[in-house]
Amino acid sequence: MQVPAEGGCICGAVRYRLTRRPLALYVCHCTDCQRHLGTAFGMSMIVEAEGLEILQGDPKLFARDWPDGRQWRGRFCAGCVTRLWGEPVRVPQFRVLRPGALDDHADLVPDAHIWTRSKLAWVSIPPDVRCFEGQPTDEELLEVIVARHEREQRVWT
Ligand SMILES: [Zn+2]
Ligand SMILES: [Zn+2]
């Protein structure tokens, strides 16, 4: 993926620019993503908060604290309810972008699939992609980030 890259919500009120290369891209098959997004799986791109600039609009904050201690924070467009990115409380230096809202997303290929134990039966994952049955540990996530970085070094040098 080339940076800078721009994206925005479906009504056009919110526009943003990504100025740093993403750290990781994964597909999540968890039942929260399925329900929250109302679809088969979610796609998430981990980016550095400093590399995400709002060009236009004022995305609203979504905040929800769950009884089990999980804290959801994210931004969406109030006009069209496009979910733009998550703002993880535990690691505020990152954003979890919904990369389908990037203008140019046709060539995005996930580095990993997570929560495959609740994957819909018809979704088939290519054999060479890293899979996790549940939530990867921080260490495993770091391995995914490093593997992506090494792949990109090979492509770009
Ligand atoms: Zn909008
Ligand atoms: Zn999920």
C-alpha cells in the first residue's frame, strides 16, 4: 500500500489522510465484529495515531464500557454512521482503522486472520496466511507486524 493514502465516510463529510505505512492488516471473525458490523467479518488496519490526519469534518466519539472491563472507543461520521477507526484505550498511540473506507482499498491483503473459530463456514482463507483461533497475544501480534515489515523491506529494496 502506498502512502499518503486518503479515505473518508460514505457521505463525504469526514475525510482523512494516512501518512505512515500501516503496521498490520488483519481480518477478525469474532462474533463481536459480526454483530457490531452486521456482517461476516471485520477488517482492521493498525496505524500510528500520528500518521492519521483528519482533513475535513468532525468524526464523533463512540464510547462503550463493557461489564467485563473492555473499553470500546472509536470515531464515526454522525451524518452517515460510517465507522472510521477505533482508538484503543490500552495503546493510545495506535488507531485501528476500518480500511474499507480508504479510497483505494482494492489491493489490500490481510497479514492474518483472527478468531477463526467463529469464522463463517463458507469463508475460505488462503493457506499461507497466519491464522489465530482466538485473540492473538501482544507477542503474536508483534510477530505479525514484524513479518509484514520484513515482507515490505523485500518489496521496497
Ligand atoms: Zn459521513
Ligand atoms: Zn472482532
